[in-house]
Amino acid sequence: MTERSFSPRTEALLAHAAALCAASDVRLTELRRHVLGLILDAAAPVGAYDLLESLRATRARAAPPTVYRALDFLREHGLIHRLERLSAFVGCVSHADGGKLDAHAAQFLICRNCGRVTELDDHDLAHALADAARRQGFVLAGATVEAEGLCLDCAGGGPAAPLSPRSPA
């Protein structure tokens, strides 16, 4: 079976992820590496079934449980994030600057026009949320913040339009 080749940027991130996994004594198998590469190489957040279709190009027997097990591993070790609003996954590159391998609080800016997602690594925001929770007597175990609006390009350089109420699911 021939694995897909990824962009040089993605290959560098995959090599770094493999090194972090090895240092943490966990295994980044070929399948996990392939799924992570597909996510990192994607231009936008990618859903599990889109990943499955991509995997089937080189792994004809790939099935949903195969993808979900790989995604669970990658999430557990902080290599990807799940965007609940989009039911899709994005790669986490916060480790690229030497960060350690673990799940962490994250904040995302999601452009409702072009779909661009920007990950923030704002420790002040994470601490503010934890402090607000603590004032309510709540012990925060983790949090992912997803903010929706317009990116700079889609807003034409101006402020994002106000959010419209979400329709019930």
C-alpha cells in the first residue's frame, strides 16, 4: 500500500508529532500518522467521513471504527482538536514550538463566510474562564471556546457583523 505524500510543512509537523509521541512513550502508528497528515494538510476543518473517504484511496478496508480510534488517540494526546460547531477536526500546531504532548484548552475563531479556522493559544482567556468557573464553585476540567464571526479578509478589514441567533438543533 502506498501512503499519500503530504506538503513539506505537514511532513515537518508529522515528524515533530512522531518525536513527541516517542518521548511520551506512545506510538504514532502509520494509520494515526496518515489521519493526522490528512487533517494537517486539509485547507479547512475535516469531518470523520471525509477522512474515511481519503483513507480508502490507499486502505480499501478502512471502516468508521478505524478512523474514530485514530481520532480518539490524536485528540487524547492533543495533536488535533474537534470543533463541535462544525463536527470536524483541525490539527493542533501548538506543539510546534516545543510544547509538550497533551490535550489543552484551546480557543478557535471560525469564519462563518469562508470557513477559515484560527486557533488561539490565549492563556489569559483560559485563566479567565477557569477563574469565572471557580467563582461559581465549578472545577473546570477542560474547555474549548469556539467563537464565530468573520475573518479579516471576509469582513473587508472591518469589524465582524453581529452573530445571529442559532436555530435549534
